[in-house]
Amino acid sequence: QVHVVESGGDLVQPGGSLRLSCAASGIALDFYAIGWIRQAPGKEREGVSCISSYETNTNYEDSVKGRFTISRDKAKNTVYLQMNNLKPEDTAVYYCAVKYYTDSTICRVYDDGMDYWGKGTLVTVSS
């Protein structure tokens, strides 16, 4: 059975930083593309970032470029989203989503019919 669990969400002031983690059991995340997708209150889900399997490619939504960094730790079977210079508009529930592509270069910064989802972690950016 596959479980995907996000952690690291918190209340932070504007300009602050957080690191979100996405850990999995039952699958080796290295074989999968990982996406971070967020949903703010009253808004539709929005892709934030993704990383292809074997770290061949990463992509970012325009509003987070230069502030967010996605990375993997193979030994820990975990994917991270480092978020710096956080803004109030980053407030949302952040979900980790996992999808297998036969092409290891593919990742998409949107919901591409993901195979597995976590339950999300809440990030609140407020003074």
C-alpha cells in the first residue's frame, strides 16, 4: 500500500522561509515525477513546482521562480520544497502528488492525472 505524507507547513511571517517534505512508503520516489500543488482558500488548485524522476528536470510556476526550490533525497525517499521570501499569497494547503512517466525527463506543474496524493500541509504567511 502506498502512502504519501507531507509535512513542514506552519505559520510564518512574510519574507520568511519554510521547507516542506514529501515522504513516501510503498514506492521509491526516485522512479516517479513529483509535483507540489497548492490550493488557497476559495481558489482552484494551482501547480507550484515539479521534479522529474532521477532529477533530470525541474519546473516552477512563474510566481515562485527564484523563491522556491524542489529537490530530492534518495536515501530518505523524500522530496523537498524549500520556500524562501514567502508572501501572503503563498498561503495555501500544499499537496505532494506523484506520477509515473515512462519518459524520465517529464514533469508537469499541474495536475496531470496523478497516481498518488498526500493529504496536504497548511502554509500560512501572515504578520
